[in-house]
Amino acid sequence: MTSISSLPASSAPSTTTTTTTTAQDTYIFSPIYSFPPFFTLQPNPITRSSQLQSWSAHIQSYCRAHRLFSISLIDALPTPLFTNATLSRALSLRDAKAVVHWMSTKDGGNRAEWTGRKGDVEAAETEGGRAWIYWRRPEEWAQVIEDWVDRTGQRGTVLTLYEVTESDATRREEFWGMEGELLQRCLGVCVKKGKAQIFGGEGSEGVKFF
Amino acid sequence: MFLHQLDLTTALRPSLLPEETLLFVQDAVGLYEGKFKIPQYQNGQAYLTSHRACYVDHSEPRRNSVAIHLKDVERHDFYAGFLKSSPKITLYPKPLKQLSSSTPDRSGSPAPAPAPAPSVSATWVCPICSFSNPVPSNFDPAAANVRTPLPPCLACGIKPPLIHVVKAAIAAISNRQPPELPPKYDETSVSAPSKSGTNPNSLVCPRCTFQNHPSLTTCEMCGGALPSPVSKRLEAAQEIGRAESPGPSLSTPLKDMAIESIKFSFRCGGEKIFYERLKNALVQRKWLLQSAPPIPKPRPASGTPDDGFSTPTDATAQDPARNKVVGIAGLERRGLEQRKNNEVMIGSSFEDLEALMTSAKEIIALAEQFASQANLGTNGNSEASALASQSASALGLVTTKDMLGSGSESLYVSELSRNLAEWLTDDTRGILKKEGGIMTLVDLWAVFNRARGGVELVSPADFEKAARMWDKLKLPVRLRQFKSGLLVVQGRDRTDEKTIASLLVWLEMLHTEAPAPDTQWDWEQYGRGVTAQEAAEWFGWSVGVATEELEMAEESGALCREQGLDGVRFWENWLVRLPVETSAT
């Protein structure tokens, strides 16, 4: 789990580890995951697009189950995400890159995005670096957070970002454990829509929904 | 009946009779009956064989094709052409036997009416090799002079003195009064001497099967009439004629008994070579050869009868002597005798070429035997090489460049194309079947050239051109190009869909057997992946073909691949078949 480094190791409480472990144990892979050719990218365009869709679905559902918001390809390769140990089949780094790249395109529904600043994106893509896996797009996340604020009647109150993603109050929410950078983005969407405002400086930001 | 229905092969070439060989082919030929063009027979190919002159129509080959048996040809004429009139070769039919007396007015025919009669029985004995040859059918002792063309001896190839033939013909005519007596038979028996006591020419009584001396006309045992060797020969000749199929008769006035002559009009040249070869064929008269007596079997003094030829009496005489030696010594003795026999056979055959021609059959059999013995040592004799060793039998129907007239490359290629298609679809050889219905063009080229026995090899360029013509000529095979550029040959009825279906059926079968005890995936659902080698083995394809077929199926989306350490495996395409699970958002 730590190899995926989805969670900031410093802030991960011990209970988190147990929950993710159980999720890992009970996670049911899609049937295609046990089909050996699944791990070879197909040359036939029709088959290939179908295969990429399956991969996209597989990666998203896996990340959702394991609360992964971003993956580092190099680190994730040996995990069950890309390696089926029972079949002893694994997706190669190049193919994994191709899959994630496809997910980041319009064809793939923009379900992934390479992380880093503008200049670093190409580097991350070529080296198989980190990528956000959008099992929810930032717009969707913004909606989810807004709904939560609505549901808990916290409109108008100022929430710290820590409260949103790390506190016990949101433990049952999907966005619990979300990385700060992604959260900033999601809240950015809300700000743009004029539904929220971000205060404060680096490291101690607060957000207010209205 | 001068014109005969013609049987065509799958490739729309005349199907040849046994022993018949193709001599010449020319395209753009039309037919005339007398002075008039025959409708619907105006554009086709003329095939000259050792037995027949055939016309195969270009547009309607199955309907409008006729053959003229050269044995029915009385006379031939050549017209060189003038301005717009094409060169023509005219064939005049022999007067029909029952009409022979009533057709003395046949214009320009030099032979008087009774002439055909002596031809039936007359033989002249070659003064050099003492082979008894038939007197030409149109030879008339009364009209013969120095310029009368005489056929050379069939065995030694030397032309006889005219007087010799005239004597023979007259003797035959005078001998005809007692028809039971086979004329000149003594010479025939002299020509086939035998050192051993039995005569290979002995006449078997049709009633009691007693072997009579050939000069007898009635059986010694039962007194029944014996067939004379000459009439045997006639029977054989008639059999050739009868071999044609009783297909529907031509519905044109062609069937008329009153065909005066048939003209072949050569619109695109080739008439000179055709005429030249026609004349040769008429002189050689291969259709008579079939009934020629076999050449005497050389017997060494040690008396080792070749199994196939030993007569019963011979065998019993030899048996005790042979049985004395048993075991390894006996085997060695037998090997020695066999070799001695072979030596004598080869020695006598190569003494002169004519003799070789007549004993060709034995020599070919011997050569094949040697070839099979040589093959025995090497393990690598596949189906294809076994096929190639049948080369001698494959020689029968080949198109070579010198058979074709007017030097036209396209005719050669199209003939080669037909030739190939015929050879491929020949069920007795089953070349395509052995290769799983598909083989690469390169393999085919190799096998084909080997089958030609090292003569008249086809150049790769011509071969490819010929293969590319299959589509144009609507032949039952087709050339197919895979994506990688590999050219393969397969039957026309074999489509990609059928191949894919058979592949899928096979993969479906694999669902029922566990690939390996420790298989981790759900093989009952997914089956297993197959390599090109496995497919090649299963379907009898070559590996290259199997790879291409599998990739073709992949291309169509029926299969998908798995790249593993041990190469590419192909699976049923579950990637497409399984529904994509959309993540519930």
C-alpha cells in the first residue's frame, strides 16, 4: 500500500491501513482481469479500444476501492493493479503508460491526468511518473463536496481543508483522504462557479461554502 | 463422326487420355467447316496432342469444344494466308468404313476407296531391327512412288525402302482372303524373341485361358478362335476412341456425317509450328504405340525372373533353385540378382535412344525405385517430397514454352496458369489438401518445379504471373496476399469467413480440456491461447500460413493476442465479447 504512496505517509493513521487492507482483500476483480490476453495491448484498433475501456474501468474501480487518487506507474506496476500474480501476467510499463495516456485523452473520458507543472507533464508521461486517476472528475468531486456541505448544514461556516479530507467527520465520505492538491483543484471548481471561497495562506487554508 | 465431344479439365483444358501428350497450344484460332465459318467456334485455343487436335472455345469452353482424332485424319493441307485471310490448316476426314466404296469422288483424295482396308492388318518388318511396323493407313501400293512419304520404323527410326513396304502391303491384301490368318504374324513373333521357353507374346485363349503359340489361329486345347494380335491392336485403338464421355452431342450441323473438311484458322500466327508438329504427330502415330508389343525382357543366364513378368511355368522352374538359398545368403543373392537385372536393363536401354524411348516405362519405374530407395535413408521425406518423387507421372501434362506458338508471353502464362490450377486441383495428387487447403506460393513453386522433374523449369516471375491470372481465367484456385505480403494459394471456395469459423470451432473445443493441471485462469470460460505452431499442426498448414491466418482472424476481431515470453498466443476475443464494466459513478 505504501508503495503506491497514495496517502501521505506522515498523516496516515493506523486505522486507515487496516481499512484499506480489508478493501484489498475483498476487492473483486472484473472477470476480464483473469483473461490472459488482457495484459497484452492489442494491435487491432477495435479490440484495442475495447481493451482500453476495460482497463480504464478496471483501474478506476480498483482505485475507488483502494481510495487511490493518484498512482505512480513505476510503483504501481508490481501491485495487483497491473500485475495478476495468479496468472503471472503483468502489463508492461510501456503498455501501462499507453493505458493511462489513453485515459487522459478525450477518448478515454479524461479519466486520468499526469501530475506536475506544465513543464513536468511531458516528463511524467514519458518516464511513467504520477498521474491522477479520476474515478471522479474534479467537477464531480466539487459536486460531491457541495452535497456533503449541504447535507451537514455547514453552509456559511468556514472549514479547514484538513477538516474536509482528514477529520473523523468525513471518514465515511468518498473524498476522505484526498490529497491536498486535488482538493485544491476541486474547490477551485466551486470557487469558479461562485459557490465557495478560499481563505488563508499556505498550509492553513479554509473554505467557506455559500 | 469426325468431330468428337471434348472432355475438359477443371482448368478448361482438354483432359488427356493415358499416354497422350500435349504438343502445342495456340490461341486466337477459329474453325471452318469446308469453306464456311462455324458459328460460335471462332475464338478459342487449339491444342495439338499426340492423339488429337482440339479446339476449346474462349468464351464458352464447356459447350463449344471439339476434338478431332488424328487417326481419323486422312490428309492435311496448309494454306499460308493472303492479305486479310488468315493462315489455315485443313484436316480431311478419312472416308467412313461403311461408306468406303461409295465415296470414290472425294475430291483431291489420292487414296482410292479400298485403301483403308489394308491398313488394318498390313505390317512391314524393319530390315534393320526386325520390328514389325504397321503400314500407313493411306498407303496404296498401286499409287506409291518414290515421293510417297514413308514413316520411319517405330523402333529404330530408319526409313524403310519403298519396295519393302509395297511388298508388305500387297502381301497383306492378298492374305486378306482367309481373314482368320493373321498376316505377317511370323515376323511379329520373330521381332519379339525370348530366350526362355515361354513366349511373352503367347496368345491367351479367351475361352479356356490356355497360352497358345502366337502363330495359331485356334486354341490347341478347346479349339476356340484366338484373337489375332493385329485385331488386339485394333481393339486398343478403338478403346482410345471410346474413352470419351458420352456427353451431350453438339447441337449444331457439325454432327453431320458429311463433313468435308475442318479448317483451323490461325489469326495470331503459330500455324507453322502447329502444322509442323501435326505432321510429326501423324507420322509418329502414338495412338498405335499403346498396343505395340512390349520389348523383350532381357534375361541373364542365371535366370532371375522379374516378379512382374515371370510366367507361371518359369516361376515353377525357378522355384526349387531359389529356395535352396535361405537366410541372409538368400537375401544377398536376391539383391545381387536384382542389381544384375537393373544393370542389364539400364545397359540395354541406353544403347540407343530409340530403344530408350520404347523402354521408357521400365526405365522410369526403375528410376522411381531408385529414388524411393534413396529417400528411405533420409527421414525428412515429407508429403511434398513424396509428391515430387512422383515426378515422372506428373510429366504428362505440362506446358512448356516451346509448345506455344507466336512467342506470345501471355499465352504461355495463361497456359501455365491453367496447367497449375489443374495440377493443384487434381484429386489424385491432392496437393492443396495435404497442405491444409492452403500453401505459400513459394512452396508451390518449389513443389511444381520438382514435379517437373528438372526439365522445363518455370521461372519465379512467370510463375507469379501465372498465379495472378487465376482470377482472370476464373479458375478454381486463387492467389491471396496477406497483409505482410506473403502470397498463398488456396481453393476459391475457401474464404476468410470459413477459415475464421474453423478457427473458432477449434478454439471452442479447447474449452473442454484443461491446458495444464496448474492453469490459473478460468479455462472453461476462456479456453486457452494457441500458437501459430499449434494451429499449423492442427490444420496442416505451414507455420507461415498459420501465422497469417491467425493474424487475419485477429484483424477481423475474432481473435486477440497475448504476447508472452514464449511468443504470441491467440485467444478468442473475450476483450470484445465481455461487456465493459462501467464504473458506477
